[in-house]
Amino acid sequence: MLTRKWWLAILPVLAISLEASVFVPVTKIVNRPRPEVERLDPHAPPTSSFPSGHTAASFALFWSIMLLAQRIPNVLARRIVQVVCFLFPFCVGFARLYRGMHHLSDVIIGALLGMLCAGISYAAIRAAERQATERADGVRG
């Protein structure tokens, strides 16, 4: 809203959508059982363990916001947002392990998937932004 560049708001949605479009088929194909440990949530649904969808989604969401935060002009505010957005998904991954819902490899692959989706989405938005700027400059020139 502050930048008047509405397409920036699409970045987190794009990152999460890309993550889900990879996560859903992979989890159905792999169908890895959850770890054989005592779980803190005994009523958790018996869904597949690989990859960790919670971890992947949190990395996709928060890392896309972290990338957008580069535009915050106030240095202190920018750093605070970036640090929180950087660290929070690691906490989600740890919580998924602690609760007994995933193997370590599930969380690692979920994290990599989320990071990749955030990066790809950010690159796509940046390319579209550059293209729009070039077109606007061509119209003005």
C-alpha cells in the first residue's frame, strides 16, 4: 500500500501457491509414514510425513516477506522484520520435530522447498517489475 505497487502483495501468495503445488503431489507419491515416536498430539491426522508441509509453507511465506522487507526504508524496522522472518520458519521446523510429526529429513526438505519457492517467486516478481519499468520508460521516451 505504501509503495503503490500492488503486485508486491502477490509475492507471498505466489510463493505459497508454488509450494503447495509441489507439496501436495510429492506427499501423495512418497506417502512416508510419520516417525514411530510418542507424539504430543495423539489426535493428529494420519497423513504423510514427507516433506513437512508446515515447514515448507512457513519458509515460503516468511522468506518471501523477508525479501520484500528489503524495501523498508527505516533500517532498524527493516532489520527487525528480516530477522523475525528469517528465524520464525526454523522454529516451525523445530516444533514439527519436537512434536514427533516428522523425521529430520522431512523438515530439511520442507525448508529447502519453501526457500526455493520464495526465491523463485521473488525472481518472477522482480522480472515483471523490471519489464513494467522498461515498458513505462519506453512509452515516456
